[in-house]
Amino acid sequence: MKAMILAAGLGTRLRPWTNDRPKALVLYQGKPLLQWVIEKLKNSGFDHIIINVHHFASQIIDFVRNNDSFGIEIVFSDERDQLLDTGGGIKKAQWFLEDVTFFLVYNVDILSTIDLQKFAQSHTQDSIATLAVQKRPTSRTLLFNSKDHNLCGWKNHKTGAQKIIDSCGTYKEFAFSGIHIISSRIFDYLPQGKYSIITAYLDIAKTEKITYFDHSGDKWKDMGLKQSYESSL
């Protein structure tokens, strides 16, 4: 199975740790975040991986190669010329991902006990994407229609900003886990350029199904926050 690790971010929330290294190579319990994610993907059956790189890109490439790509196929999507955000980054990796029915996308700064095999099995062919979500405290939530579980909006409870599409009606709110299963059909909807995949999802959800996988019972940590390093997963 194929997967993409989003590792091109600047890691601004982890400064000064990221002043001389990419966020992907910040250590947690003696191991780089990238290694945690690669090993989780590999152990879950994802053995063809593309990693997008920008900030200290050569360090990530050297790390993977010095570890013999962890015994699987790992290639890179080079964004050193322009950081493309999540949506544009996925679109740029189309050449590697478009030949499968679906692929997984995983943020490098997320650690979780989520069962990725169970998650992949939950994805259905009629869905453009299935998003891993939880019921947990957060300032930003995704909204899913209560009737058909289709994505229908987004809210920022801290700023009051929101985007709700017409079909929302009664909805459920979840925190997004930064992990998604995406149909390769999505490339028909993604333009070139720099943009958030959530923005694209909200546009696509007006005509296509984008649903969720609730893994609220699993542990989850945002390793882009310094306080996350103070305790174990």
C-alpha cells in the first residue's frame, strides 16, 4: 500500500529546536518523529512511501538513505522551491500516488495508537476521502452531517471563523487527527498551487462524499507542540 508523509513544514511552533533541523528530525524519546511515523506505516502494511520536503530537506533525505529507507520504498517530493501547504503538496505527489485505488496521508508531527489497517478497511469506494477524527478538546472542528456522515463544514471556536456548506443541516463536530485515507480520484479535483487540503475538501464535499473514521478511544498527540514532549504517548 502507498502512503504520503507530510514533512515539509517549517516547524515554527518548535523553535528554537527547528533552527538547525526539520521538524521531522526532532527527537521524541530518542527517536526522530519521522522514524516513529515510518515504522508505524511499515508495520501497518504501507511499504511504498513518498515524503514531501522543504525545510532542511537534505537532512531528511540523508536520514532516510542512511537508514536504507527502512527496508521499504521511500521517495521524495521536493518542495524546496515553493512550500505548497497540504493540498498543493498532495497534488504535487500525484505522479507517485495516482496508480492505486487509495492512499494514506499522515502528518509527520502526529503520534497516535490508531489502527491504520482498520482505518484503511473503513474507507469505501464511494468516498473521495475518509478522515480520522476524535472527540477531544480543540479550538478547530470539522462538521459532518448527522444523516449521511458527509463533511459539511469547519469551525474555529477561538476566532469565530467558520465555513458551512448548504447541505449541513444537523451535524456532528470532531477534531481532525491529521491522518486521512484518500481515493486517487481526488486528483481530478485538486488544482496546482499552494492551498490547504481542508479547503479543497470543503469544496469537493459539495458534490462528493467525504466521511470520517472515529478513533476517539486511541491515544493521540500533536508533536508540533513543545508540551507534547513532556510525557509519553
